[in-house]
Amino acid sequence: MNKKQNRLLIFGAGVIGSVYALRFAQSGLDVTMLARGRRLEALQRNGLRYNDNGAIKQISVKTIEKLANDDIYDFIFVPVRYDQAESALTAIKNNQSQTIITLTNTIGYDSWLEIVGDRLLPGFPGAGGDIKDDVLYAQFGSETWQGTIFGEINGQVTERVKELAAILETAGLRYEILHNIQAFHVSHAALAAVNKHFYANDGMVDIAAARSEVILSKLAADIKQNIRLVEQAGIPVIPPETKAMGEWPDEDVISHYRQMLSNDFIVDVKLGNHAVSAKPEILLLDEVFHRTLAQSAQ
């Protein structure tokens, strides 16, 4: 007998949610997207539209506007911004689905556990991009550490972890199961928080300013300081590439970011519409990162 197919819900139809829904749908998985407002109308009217090497294509995806408590899914993916995570989890709280996968930045899980308990399976998305005129321009990373990162808080490789890995394999997506997912999240926050230097008063700085010595020098200094704070808190810095960056000379960090900002896709991720809307997330992440690690050092 064929095993019953997992029901998957993507709670949110932004860039990250849309690219996971796209890959799951393309792989024949049973996926539904929860969307609202204009985004819901666009998905219902035209399907999920996406850029495929310059050609605009579309695929039909099931959508819902509201999650009923008895509408049970095997996995609910929550790909929302850090500053939206608590409200999203609160909206799911009374639903009876047993595994809720957060795909976002964070420093810790205490407040999330208070809302959804041990149904929580923390993760991090392996994708980025933008949505322009209702068309998804996004992609998954090509390196191992740019895949979907996830793991139980206690480090165990449970059946649901294995099942999630199988789903991602079916969709042809890279992934990494971590035994210390919180160390990854804190380490990544050390890098993500420095994106605050790309914000101007009315949006993002332009590409020339982003690649300038003035901004990249501040960014390099903050990266090295942030990684030192993680180490001083006794938290492993992972992956090794992040740890190594903390030991680079400033000019190497500057050169690395300047090279990244010569890639159109990276420019879209760092400076595009999605980055503009992520400003509250980055500023909150920076504040919580420093407050939490300062308390750890006391």
C-alpha cells in the first residue's frame, strides 16, 4: 500500500513561503498556502507566478484565508519575519496540528514554546529573493549551509525530523539537520543584524553606498564584534565559515561583501523590496541579540 501523503501548510505567502510552496507543488506534494488580502486574490486569480530563467510561469496552489482549529496538517511551515513570529504562532496555537516549523531568524525559543509547546521544530530557510508585481523572483542556496537548516531543540533526531528530511529530499532541496539549532540561530543573527547598515531613513541605501568603504567598514567591525560576543557567551559559532569570518582581517570581510554585492540576486536580497519590509525584523534582531548576549556575559 502507498503511504498516505503528508499534508503541508505554508503559513504565509511572502517570498520564503512562496518559494517553498512552489518547490513542493512542483514535486507533487500536497501543499496549501495561507494567504490574505491582495496576495490571496493574486494567487486565486493567477496561481503562483514565478520567474524561471527569465520566463514568467505559473502553477496552481491550494490556498486558504484562515486556519480552522480542526484543519489538521502533518507539518505547518511558518516562514515569517522574526518580529511577526509570535503573532503567527498565536494564530496557530489552537490548531491541532502536531508539528510547527519556524523558518526565521531568532535568538531563542522560550516565548515560542510558551505559545505552541513541544510542537515547535525550529528551522531556518535556505532561500531568498523578492516578489515584484506578484511574480516570485527567488531561489534556494546552492551550498550545504545555504540549505534548509532545522533540528530539535534537545538535539535528538526524532521521527518528525527524519520525515521532514524526506519531504525536502522529495522536493530536491538541500538541508542540514543540526544537533544545536540554537547555536546556529545565534551565530546567524550575529551576521544578519549587521544588515542594519544598509538602511537609510527612507528605505535602503543605493548600491554604490552599500559597496562603499564607509558602510562596509562598519559592517566588518560589527561582524567581528558580534562573533566575539557569541564566543564569549560560550555558544559554538556555526557553521565553520561564520566562525572563520570572525578571524578575518577587516579588509577581507569588506572584500567578501563587496563581491557578494556584485551579484544581482544578492543585491535584490540585501537591498530590494523584501529587505525594505524586513527593517523592523533586523532592528529588533540586533537589539535582542545584544541584550541577550550581554545578559549571558553577566
